[in-house]
Amino acid sequence: MTIQTAKLSDPAVRAFVNAVNAHDREAFQAVLAPGATMSDDGSDRDLADWTEREIFSTHGHMDVAKESRGGHVLVANYSNDTWGEMRTKWSFTVDDGRILRFETGQA
């Protein structure tokens, strides 16, 4: 069972998921704070390179199964053209309505 994106608790996280699923680079960039950072499976990555490779050029999609910590932690079935579908965890640091950092990895 998945959670409808419109029902996600945190507006910035909701905008992030909507942008990923719509493959909307402009909306994705708009929800990130200047200098935002990210990590994948515990290793810091170049955000622009990673998002192009793992989200935008490979049709990334998140189906959120669970949220916690006020909507700042998600468990989602994530899929893209490279890796297929996998269970993932996403943790977000949000400040003033924008995402400062997100961390993802297999759940």
C-alpha cells in the first residue's frame, strides 16, 4: 500500500517527491536550498550528477510506503530504468521550506 503524494506531511518533501515523479528538473531545483547536499548508501555524492543519473535520465519514480518523523523520513519503492525497483529509505533535512540535505539508500 502506498501513501498518496498529496498526503505527505512535509510540504518540501511532498514537492520533492512530486518533482521526482514528474521528472521536473525545475521544480526539483526549486525545492532544494542553495548548496544542498546528499548521500547514497552512506557516501556523499555530487548532487547534480547523481540526480541526473539516478532520477532524470533514468525515469526515477518514488511510491511512498511509509513516512515518519513529521514526514522527514520516507520508506519508498523506488524504481528507475537502470536498477529496476528497490525498497529505499529517504531522510530529509528541511529548513525554511527547502531541503538542505537528503540521504537515501536501500531499506
